[in-house]
Amino acid sequence: MQEATSETRASSRIVRVRTDVLDLEINTLGGTVVNAKLPEMPLSLDNPDVVKELFTTDPFRYHVAESGLIGSDDSLAPKHDKAVYTAEKTSYTLDQGQDTMTVTLEWNNGQGIEVSKHFTFKRGLYDVLVEHEVTNNSDQTWVGREYQQLKRSSYKEETDSAFMVFYTGGGIYTAEDKFDKLDFDELSESKLDRDTTGGWVSFLQHYFVGAWIPSQDQRNHLYSKYLGNDRYLLGTYGPGKSLNSGETARFSSILYVGPKLNKQLKEVAEGFELTRDYGWLAVIAKPMYWVLETIHDYVGNWGVSIILVTVLIKLAFYKMTETSGRSMAKMRNLQPRIKALQERYKDDRQQLSQQMMDLYKREKVNPAAGCLPILVQMPFFLAFYWVLIESVEMRQAPFALWITDLSTRDPYFILPLIMGAAMFFQQKLNPQVGDPVQMRVMQIMPVIFTAFFAFFPSGLVLYWVTNTVLSIAQQWKINKVVEAEAKAQKGGKKGSKKDG
């Protein structure tokens, strides 16, 4: 498509639209959304007046939403880069007590083809209904179709760091293949060319998404194109419609521009909640988030909700981990005897291994018994990890005291230090087995994890601290029970000898 002429650009103007959650700028050239700010999403708690800007014409962070109609020639349908609409006002505001608002742009070709482009906004929602209403007052049949497309540069989200990098790129959904990601390298090397019933296209970044969702009850075509100069395009177009003289038709689609709020995503389109990318663990992560959200609805604090979900996970696996814990407790009680064997056979590793295996057999201890429970739990813990880092609900959500934002690092590194101390104490409860090098590596693990987690979101660290503290409590209880059983067993043996 050709770019607009300088005269066309000069005749266009900006229409500003404000709702409680959106602050948009629509260019009357094609009715393109050229800027989108999110008033409810400050960039930081320290500067609440500077809000998240998702759409912009800034060359480095370029991201806009275009839509229009394609006819047999440019004079019959308004394209995004050629048609200049008119608007009744240059500013619209959703007033208090008003739940919906429609902004209408008008275009006609001077030959009987009239198009009204309607943008309908709803209070509290980030999805915008976009409709092209075509009236054919000419004496000829009109044939055309609607298209929608997103253009974006490849800039990365500001939440990326050396420790955590989040996906930024395209995301599409088709009835046949479901959700699929197309990163910028893929978009530059190959073209998307796919037909599907329903479907949608989007550009994703951490916590936020811009997307076009065409009518879901029709056959749509999804396409992409690399435009050069770091510009990438994802779009859709639907089936054509034919209007006889005097007839009117509507084309409709949804533009979503905002945070990946789970409750809203599910209402927009099939599969749209998959923009919260949990990867291959989605089958576990989605119900875990449901539990987290349900608890939050009652307690009203995401930090408390994280703690309670972690407790529930621990309780769910308690019986399984109890077997592992009992094995470690017995190993811990055997430590003096194991050290004695290591001293006696320090020059004969083969004999040492044989003696230790005999000891484990006599005492009915399996050193590998703790592996299976850990392996079974791992997908659940990893799934909860992804739930926490993908949930925009954690963004700027306070917990307590100095933790005012669960999505950013602890400003004073207190939680990571508590986590490191807890891991150190946890090691003391467990048996110190293995060769000296392995034992030294294990001893410095709390230090390494503390340094690593110091820059992780505090919500993640809170989860790990809670999990570690619960593991300590569980192992401490099991150690006491096993020690009591061992004492009772020794007492029983002594009693039997006296009786004999």
C-alpha cells in the first residue's frame, strides 16, 4: 500500500479519547490508533503521573493499530493510509456514570459511498469494538472487505534484565493450530499466510498485549510482512461483502490494547488468555492461577495469596515428601557411623561403597528415596513460578511493610537474605553426604541463590522463602519423629536383652 501524500497528512488531525482505563489518540487519516496510554498503569510507584504507553509513533518504540476497507479501487473504500475521515469533535471523554461511549468518524467518496467508522468503549475494559458501517447510495454494486493490522518495531520491554528476559514478539491464534508465537526473526524471514475460522493476531510483551480480533464466526486470513527499517506487520482480513444500491452493511472487529488481565482476556476471544504465556506447563499453571485468584478474591492481598497457595501445594504433596523426609532423617542419624566407615576405608573406595550399601540395607534406608517426590513436584513448582512472573496482577501489587511491588526486586534485599538463611538452616537439617567437593558446593549454594534471587521479583522470592520455611518445618517434625522411633527401638532392644 502506498504511503499517504503530504497533502493528505496535512488535512488529517488527532482525535483524543479518554476512558477510565484508556487514553487514545486516533488519527483521522485512516482512523489509525497512533497512541495508547494506560492511566491505571503507572510506569513506577515513585512517579505515578507517567503511565504505560503501549501504542506510539516514536520511531524507536513504534507500535500502531491500523484498519480499513479494501474495494475494487481506492475511491470506493477508505484505506488506512489514504482516506481522511471527519470527526464531530477532537476530544471525547467517558463521563462519570456513563458505561459506554461511541466515537464516530465519517468518510464519503463524493459518489454515494458513505462509511462510518465507529469506536465503542466500555468502562473498565481494554477491548474496543471497531466497526465500519458502509452505505451504498451509488447506482452501482459495491464490493469490499475489512482488514486490520498491527505495525511494530522490535524494541524490548523495559522489564527485561540480565537475569530475566521476557518474550517480545508476535502471537497468533488459529482454530487448527491454536496459539503460536512468531518472533521478530521469524517475521523477517518468512511470511504468515494462513486461513482460519475466527483467529486473531497480536504483538506481545511482558504484562501487555496489542491485538486485533476479527469476527470469530467467519473465515479470516492471517498475514504478516517485514516492512524493513525495523518495522513488522501482522494483520487479518475477512470475507468480502457485496452491497446493491441502497443497502448498508457492517464489518466489525475488536482492538485490545492493555494489560494481560486474566478475567478480561477470557471474555475477548477463544484462546486469548494464552497471551499469558505459561509455555508447556500451561495445563498445570492455569488451574494454579485460578486457585491463586480465588484466594485473592477473599483475602485481597496477592502476597498473602502467594503464601497460601504455597501452603496448599505443600499440603498436597505432604505424604509423598514425608517418605523422602523420613529417608533423609534416617540418613542423618546414620551420619556418625557413615563417617566412621569413611575413616576406616578412606584408602579403599570400593570397600567403602560396599560397607555403606550393607549399612543402608541393614538399616532399611534408601539414599535415592527422596528423588522421585522431588521430580513429581518440580512441574508444579515451575508452573507456579511462571504464574507469578506472567501475572500482570502482581505488577505494583503491595504485600506488607517494605514490599510495595511484588513484580520488582526487594529494594532492601531483605527477602533474599531471609531465603539464603533459610536454605542454610535447611541444609543443617539434612544429612551431609557425598564427597568433600560436593559437600563444599552444597554449602555455598545458599550464597549463590541469595545473590541470584536478589534481582528477582519479590513475589517469586516470597514464594521461595515460604516454600523453604515450610520444608524446614516439615523436615524438623519428621526428624523428631524418626529420632523418637529410633530411641524407642533401642529401648525395646535393651529391654529384650534384660528379659533374656
